[in-house]
Amino acid sequence: MALALSAGFLLLFGAFIGLGEYALRESADETRNEYLVIARLAAAQIDARVSEAQTSLEQTDDAVSSST
């Protein structure tokens, strides 16, 4: 009887450990994906600003070149 009870507790304990590790892994994956979305949004903003600056510099270069 005591052996069966001990085995049951060990099985239950093992199940809780497995579920805890699964939940932790899922949480880490979700956090990583959120950071990836933020990084992609930031990169898109930076890319847009660099493109605007490049266009502005090209227009300024054209204006300076045509005025000389």
C-alpha cells in the first residue's frame, strides 16, 4: 500500500515537473516572438527614416549640381 502511494506521488510530482517545464518553454517562446515583432517594427521604422534621408540627400545633390 505504501509503495503504491509513493509511486502515485512520484508520478504526480513528475507530471507537475513536466507541465511546469512545458509552460516555461511556451512562455519563453512567446516572449521571444514578442521581442522579434518589436525588433521588426523598429527595423522598419529605421529603414523608412534612412530611405527618407537618402531621398532628401539625392534631391539636395541634384539641386546643388544643377545650380552650378
